Amino acid sequence: MSEQIDFDEIFARYRSDPYEYVDVRAAHTGRVALRVQEGDVVAAPSGEWDQIPGTRLFEITRERNTKPVSAKTNGTVSFLAGELEGQFVEAGTRLLTIRHPLKKKEIIEGILKEVLDLFPAPERAKYFFALDIQSRIEKKGARSIVIRPGDEIIIMSLMKRDTPVYYSGKPGVIYSVYFEPGVSVAQGAPLIGVCSEEKLPLIQKIITKVKADWDKFGSSESD
Amino acid sequence: MTVAQNTVTPAMLRARIVGSEQTPRLGLSAADSEIILRLGGHVGSEIECYSVLGRAMEQARAHIRMAEQAGRTAAGGTVILADCLAGSKGRFTRNWHAPIGGIWGCLLLPDGLLDRARMLLPLTLGMACCEMVREQGISQAAVRWVNDVLVDGRKLAGFLVEGYRAPLSGENWFLLGFGINVNNTTFPAELSASAVSLSQLLGRSLDLPALTASFLARLAWNIGLLLYQEQQDLMVLPDDSGPACHLVLDRWRSLSDTLGRRVLYGYNVEQQPQYRARVVDIRPDGALVMRLDDGHCLTEYSGEVRYC
């Protein structure tokens, strides 16, 4: 975490534009058939297990194999590459952008993600804390657990293969936990957010300020 | 020091492989079969046999550490066997009963696999065991995703793969733990209705070293098959198209009874069952596709199922 972060600038940014812009790109090469229009409201996956797909965004066909792609987040289509309708596109081509309205909790998490050291998931898998860390968390809470590079902190579970994940960031306490036992985490998504012990008060100050500013701001979004 | 009873040597294993594994299988040519045997040939390059251990996985870690401290690397394919395990455990906090009479051990493999092969590696254990059991005439033996081996609903064998990073070199290893009930016939009360051994099924005791060699020979074949498939993937995948070679999954399908079954799914299904569904597919990377009662499908990359 850097002392150089301009918190006022971050707050101002969220205040003026409390949205996250999620680009949706072609996962692989293929011919694209768009299924939404600019301005359309799209829904995220739903159901107890998120088993109901979000709004169908487009289909991409390669070698007669059509793959539907659905929204992973709710929001409004703020950009659509309409000129690519029916065209053959390369993997990674930006096809649309979803403007996702942020809730207070998401804004706090967003700001924290800018100031914490994030430790990403090495693979798409399910994760749980190593037994030693878990028992210490249960006794004292995550925010009292100091971790250092090389510590075995998390177990990655994939196809009945359990692999220890060794922490490789800066020393600090586990401030935020972004995974739940039994729920898959995408590769590269943060597992935990870590900050040094001496900076814990600063983090708390950020959260207090966001909550206060949010109330002053008077947004209709709730947490 | 007590002499180990389940003593298998690399020479015994080689003889087993040459004796019965060298016939072409799965429609492969003799040349391809030879490549597969060569690719899996490191399995059992060294075999350590103990009368009793705490956990075979722990012994494997110690073996890797001791090799490092001696300025060398542990041999890939080393197998650790024990007549019984005093501190064995299953996944999570479950008990694993490992008395004299079973095949208990661990295989050490260096982590040199690409992503898909890494995903499929745990399947090879169940495949090897199921093949070995069917060879004994128990044709109804089947693999339950991911790699449990069941006979008529009772668990005969269980497997677990753990990763390990060597402390000095930072090399990553796979530790493939195996537990197969063979001549052991008594189980703790909580397992007596759900576990079974080969001798119970056949009504006689079996030659444990010979059976262990048979299991390891089939494991060598299936790991060779996995590496062969990886080679084929690399040869035919110039871009981001899907995998073309499905030898491992095709074989797994032929040994498993999970596809089409109604299951209870959970990450830790015994303590925290999540949902009921019907298994409709297994993806090229081994993930299970299940259809819920509302008609929607979920894909799971880890966790476990129970038939219902």
C-alpha cells in the first residue's frame, strides 16, 4: 500500500461516477452474433447457485460450434461494437461494455482493492485457508493474522488435488477475504487483501470516510 | 526393525509391465503403446517399503527434503509403500482406516504438466485401480467422479493428490496418495456399511505384492497415457482451438458410472451438501456438468458427489 495515494481523488472519482465499466471480450476467435443493443439493461446470473445464466450478450461460432456468452454482472450496455455483428473476430476483441452501478459495499471494496496488496488466485479453483491459518482466524479473527512471504496460507482445491498456495506479497495482516469455501474463484481474481499492521488505522479511516461521504452524497443505492 | 510385508521392487514392477501391459490397448498401435509405456516408465523407478508409517504423504515430503539436503533431487516416480498407516486421514477431517492388508502408499511425481493434464492427473489413480479390480473378475467395479472406486455402492479405494513445494529448490511435486482395501476385512463402525475390501468380495486372500505391482503397472500406463495425450495436444493445437485428444477421458468414461447418475453435490458433500442434480457431461478438462431440477446446468471443477 502506498502512502502516495490521493484518497480525495479516489473519493471524488467514485462520487462523480459510481459505476464500474466491465468490458466483455471475445474469449476466442469466431463469428459473432450480438444479442443486445446499446442501452439495454442486462441481468447477472441468479438462482441459489447462480445456475441461471445472466442476459445473453452474444454468441460466438467457431467451426460450427456455437458458444453463448451471458452477462456476469448486472448493468446497462454502455458500448456495443455493432459494426462487428456477423463478423469474424480475434480472441480478445472488445465487443461490449456493461456499466454496472456500484453499491456502497462495492465502493468500499473497490477503494480497498486500490490500497491493499491483493493476492490473486493462481488457477480457477476452490480455495480454503490452510488449517493453521484457519484455526488462528477462528480464535483471533483474520485481521490479527500476520502473514509473510513464503507462508503457506491457502489450499487450492481442484479435481481432488489440494495444492498449498504460498504467500508472495508484502508482510501484513489479512484485511479482506474475497473467497468463500466451496465457491469457485476465477484465475487472477483476488483471494485476500493484505495491509501492513501500522496502516490498519488508515484503512479504517478510509472506510469511515466513505460511509460518511456516501450518506452526505445521498445516493439511492443501498448496500 | 520389522520387515515390510508388502514388498514390491522396481524389477517386479517392470516384469509386470512387460508381462501384461505391453499389448496394444485402446486401439493404439504397438508403436504408440510403446511410447506410452516409456512416458510412464518412471513410475516405480524407486520403491520404498515400510512396515508402518504415520502418513505416506508425510514420508514423501520427508523423502524430498532429505534428497535436497543431500544435494540431489528425489527420483520422479518414487513410490512409498507401507503395510499400515498409523496416522492416515481422508479429506477434510475424515478418518481413513489403513490397517495391515491394504495397499497404502504415495507416488512422487515432479510437476511438469500443462494445465489440462494437471487437471486430469487425479483421474489416473481411479482408472488404474478400477482396471486392476476388474482384472480380478469384479466387473461391476466403477469409478465415481473424481476417482473413488466403488463396488455395488461400497467404497473399495480412495485417492488424494497433494501439491508440495520443496523447501530448498522450490521445485513443485505432486504426491499421489492411494489407499485400496485388499485383505483387510474389518472397518470402524462408521465405515462398516460403506466400505468393502477385495478379499470380502472374492472370499479369499490375495497376493498383496502382486496386486500392488498390478496397480502400479496400470498407474504407470495411465500416467503415460496422460503424457502421451499432452504430446498429442501440443502437436495439434497451433492456436486456441479445443483439445483434440481425449484418450484419458474416453478411458475414464468406460470405467465410470457417474455419467447420467442423479447425485448429491457438495464441496464437502458429507458435511455441507449443496444441491441435487443429474450428471450430464464431463468436460475435456475433467469438470463435471450437472443439470439441476430447474433445468439449468452447473459445471464443477472440484468437490465431490454421492449417488442418490
